[in-house]
Amino acid sequence: MKRILTAALGILTIGALFSVSSCVKKDFDAPPDNSGYDPQLPVTHTIAQLQAMTPGLIDTDVVIAGIVVMDDKSGNYYKKIVIQDATGGIEILVDQYSLYNDYPVGRKIYVKCKGLFVGAYNNNPQLGYAPDATGNLTGIPTVLSSDYLVKANYPNTIVPDTLTLTDLASPNAAKQYLNKLVAIKNVEFITSQVGLPYAQLATLASVTERKIEDCDGKSMVMRNSGYAKFQPFLLPSGKGTLLAIYTRYRDIPQLYIRDTSDVQFSGKRCDGSEPSAYIINDGFESLNNWNVVSVTGDQKWAIAQYGNPKPCAAMSGFSGSNFANEDWLISKGINLTGNYNTITMTFESAAKYAGNPLELYISTDYSGSGAPGSATWVPLTAVYDQSGSFTFTNSGNIDLLSYKNKTVYVAFKYTSTTSAAKSWELDNFRIKGE
């Protein structure tokens, strides 16, 4: 009997193992590739015809189709996408995060518009859901988005309209290009903004305006979100072709990029100069690139809401009365290694009231933290504001080529006395290598 039970258990064990192994496949079936599928919904209107409709609820069976030319992947757009067809483009508001997962740039989509609202935000055409209390359209609720937006094939090639800043100067005259991808050749960022971040920190401004211009001096605003992934990247100094979505704010034309690959600026500038590289470009939105060292006194360097543009770094020994101070603003290590023919430092200063001049130094042996007294500091000559009225003044070019292939520390030294405590502000600290 014992032998029979043992044999039976062996059979059951083998059967169980066979059953398990037969349920496991070495290779999983891949999900079906539907990227080439197009449901071929009947299209009743072009986007231009939709834009021409009376603003408000769409209560008829209107269907449009278009290619996504702007999504939210980089963070420069939020809860909206842009589609275009041959006749025009339109923003579509959707109350959903990470829209690019479903509606990436290059995907064709159909929009069943019945039940949606057509309108405009400050004259820029939009399609969305019921207006809020202010009259602005809201986003299509996430749970309803698939009822209105129907995905089709992906990817599709998008050929931008090639235009000039003159062509786009008037949104009324160029309304057929609104919310479309355009290519603008032979443009560059204006000189005063080259090397600045694409946008200020979101804590300072949700959107930052940067300006491009052509070689005739015509210019246009580019708007960049402080929440964009490319916010801290620096504006290139060259000239080239800009790809952007053309929009408007009332009668002001505006441009939005998808990401920095849309900015193809590698050629010589309009003045014939070669593109340059910024080793550091600090607008003093924070003191992250600096160490604040107070040797004497309670007052310290800090960020102030002034500047060119604001904010800036500021120091004053006055706090109800004059106090004696010695305070250093010392950069973190700056690596000047590179194939440079020139290395130039510039900054802007503004000052007011009586007191000591600001001093500028450079060191190659500072430890990177702590008191400056243990390091060797070489004075540098610069131009400072002498107006007595907080007029931001350029320092002039300060030659640092002798420090090539070294790591340096740059320091601003502030001093005041109980009889005179001048106020100093600093902005737009830059080191450029060419």
C-alpha cells in the first residue's frame, strides 16, 4: 500500500510540473503595433473653418483632423496640445498631465467637436470645454478626452512654413499661421540676452520673455516657461533657423519652442562674429554659484529684487545706521580649461550713497570654502557705477586668458565703516571663452 501511494504521488508531482511548465512561455507576445492605424473618420471642417465659427458651444457634428505640432513633453506647454492641418492650427485644452504619452508631436488625431467650445484666449484660437467663471475655456476632463480625441497614425512628417519676422509681424495679417509650426531663418538672440537661461526660475516668473531678431533689426518675443525642462539652459550666441509655434497675445506676436532642438543657432552672428561659449552666465537669480563669507559685521550679501533685470546680488552695511563690515562674495570654482583664444569676464554694478568702493579679486589657491584670508587674491581692474543713483554699469571686458586651463575663484569684497556704508548691487556676471 505504501509503495502504491508513493508511486501515485510521483505521478501527481510530474503532472503538476508538466502543467506549470506548459503554462510558461519563454517569449511573451509583443503588444500589437497600432502606430500605422487610421480610423478614417469623416472630416467635416478644416481647422480654418472651425476658427471661423461663432465662439461658444459646438452643437453640431463637426469633425476636424490634424497633426500634433506641440505637446507638453518639455514642460513649455501645460495641459494643452496644438494640432495643425494645411489651413491653420488650434490649441486644444485637456485637463490631463503628460499628454505627450497619448498625443506626441507627429501623431495625427481626429477631434469630434460636438459638445466642445471654440474660442480664443487673448485672440489666440482655442478648443476646449465649458468656460469658467472668467469666461476662459477649461480643459476637456480626462475621463472624457477619448470621447473627443481619436488617435490615428504616428509618426507623421511636419513641414513648417518658412517665413520671416516681417511676414509674422502682424497677427491679424498672418492669422493663417497662428498655432502652426513655422521656420524662421537667419535670426539670433539679441546681444543683451545671449548666454542667459532660457527662462528665469519658476519661483521668480512663470514665463520669461526672450527676444530674437534678424539682421535688419526686426525682433519678436519668444516665451519660455519657468517650468520647462530646458529652463536653465543658456541661450546660444550664434545665428540660424528657429522652429517655433506662432501664437499671439492680443495684437502681439509670440513664439514658443518645443525644446532647444528647435533653436538651430550655430552660424556667425549678423555682425560677422563667431558664436561664443559662456563658461558661466549668472543673472543672480540665486547665490547657488557663490559662497557668502562675512569676516566682520552682521550684514551679508543676499539676493534683492532689483537688477537688470531683477533680481541681483546686493550688499549694504546700513541697517538703521552704518555698521563696520567686511563681506566677501566668492564664486565657486570656475574651470577655464578649454581651447580658448580669449577668456573675458564682465558684470554689471550699481551703487548709491557714500562709502568704500567695491573690490574685485581672483584666486587659484582658495580652498573653495571658509575665510578668504588663507588664499592669495590678485586684484582685477573693472569699471563700477559712479552715478550715485543705482545705474547699472558694465564692467568692461576683464581679460582672464592668463588663467586658461586653471580653476579660479572670483570674489567681490565689500567694506563699510560706522561713518559710511555704501550700497552695492551686482548683476549679469559672465565669463565667455572664444
